[in-house]
Amino acid sequence: MEFLTENWMLIVIAVVSGAMLMWPAMGGGGKATVQPMKAVQMMNHEKAVVIDVCEPNEFANGHVGGARNVPLSQLEKQLEGAVKNKQLPLILVCASGMRSGRAVAVAKKLGYDNAYSLAGGMGAWRAANMPVSKG
């Protein structure tokens, strides 16, 4: 009991840190992500549209098959022209998942309520042995 009273601050910090680490995994933080296998299911069964938000040279070096390239810097201006049906699921992809996470916020602001970021980006896609298109 003496241990708890002397170290209560460390115990609180440990509990709070653990909760903060678990928050994204439990759906907190507002980021909508999908794993590569779920993305393939959405593409095949729900007609999800894949938008790669990388720069054109990154896109040419490898992307999800059938993906359209709309760089993040141009997303707000070009997304509505690239994807007319806002009801379809939208999977946003980049190299690591960082830019696509920001792209989800842009897409949702434009009315794409079913927008998701590919968790881990193209790195996770390749690690899952999914096909990569080039050019």
C-alpha cells in the first residue's frame, strides 16, 4: 500500500499514457482508416474509389491499381471533378498514411462522408503483398 501512495503520480501517468496509445485503435481521434484487406473488399463489393494524394512522380513509381492521382495540394479543387458520387466510399492513399489522413479531413469537408485513409499507406499495401501498378 505504501508503494501506491508514494508513486501515485507515476501510476496516473502510466494509465493516461496507455489510454492515449489505445485511443486511435479504439476509433478515437476522428481518423477513419482501413487496412489493405478491407480496402480491397470495399473496392470489390462497394465500388470504392481510390484516390492517391501523392505527387505525380510518386504515383508513377507505384500505386494501387485503378487509383486516380489527385495530389493533396490540389485535392480541394479537383476532388469533386474526380469523384462525382459523394455516396461511394472513398479510399485516400499516400506513401505512409500521413497525407491521406489529412486528405480525409478535406474530403469530409467537401461532403464525402464515406472517406477513409489507407492505414500505413502504400508501405502497408506493399507489405500485405497487394498488387502495385506503375506508370
